[in-house]
Amino acid sequence: MDLDQQIQLLIDSAPNDGRIPQAMQAIAPALKLVASQLEHPQYYVLQTLDEAWVLTTFSNPEQPQETKHILYAFPTLQDVTTQTSTLEDPEVMAIPVPVTHILFQMVAMDTVDSAIFFETPGNLTEGIQLRREDLQNLVQSYLEQGFPPPQSPPGNIPPNIA
């Protein structure tokens, strides 16, 4: 599935409340821009049976209260099995996820700090780290450009408007 098809699937599966599909169309170029800089149209992520993505938590030994939650995105299923023993857990499985869907979920998930996308099959020592905050800032800039604020109903006009 190419990036345009992935974006269209995101838009088509968004709740049709009038605003969400419009917002999806506004941020689609941002998702496509980032996805086009990655090498694969889909990556494998670890997921629990209740469909929660498995995150790896790192903490700073000098400041244990500071933790980072990382999502790993693998280029092949074989890379997942060689990298992690997590698949030995019967509650966890590796699933293929379109790259734009990973990016969209990153924007929505406040539990993830960044994702590491491994690009070269068999090489899990080098990856591209994408910070959630950077992705959110990019998406926000697209929202501001192409997504008008909601219209206020006529009865909600402030009395002191000049």
C-alpha cells in the first residue's frame, strides 16, 4: 500500500463527525512528508492482545524520575524475532503497520516519547529516531495552515464585541 492509499485509509476510517476527516486531510501532508523520509511503507511493531503497543522504558540513572518511552519499528518480522525475547510472551505479537498509521498514532499517544525506525533489515544497531514532540509540532503547523477553527454558534457571540 503506497503512502496515498495509507492516508486515504486513515481518512476513511476516521469518525465522521464533520471535523475529524477535515483535520486528517489537513495533517495528511505532514504525515506523508515524514513517511517519505523513511524507507519502508510498513514496519512491524510489538502489540499486546488487547492491541496496546509495547513500549520500552528507559530511565536516567542520575534522575530516575525522568523516563522515556520508546516505540521500536522493525523493517521485517525476522528483525523483531532476532532483536527481542518479548515474542516469547504469548500475550505479545508483532504486527505489520503502515508507516503513516504509526506516525498518526504517535501524535495521538501521549505515552510515547519517540519511535526508532530501523531501516536496514538485519541491522538493529542504527535507526532513525523520531521524537513525538517534533512530529506534533509539524502536524500542528499543518493544522494551523489548513484547518479553520470551529465556527461559533450565533448565540455565543461575546457581548463586548466591538
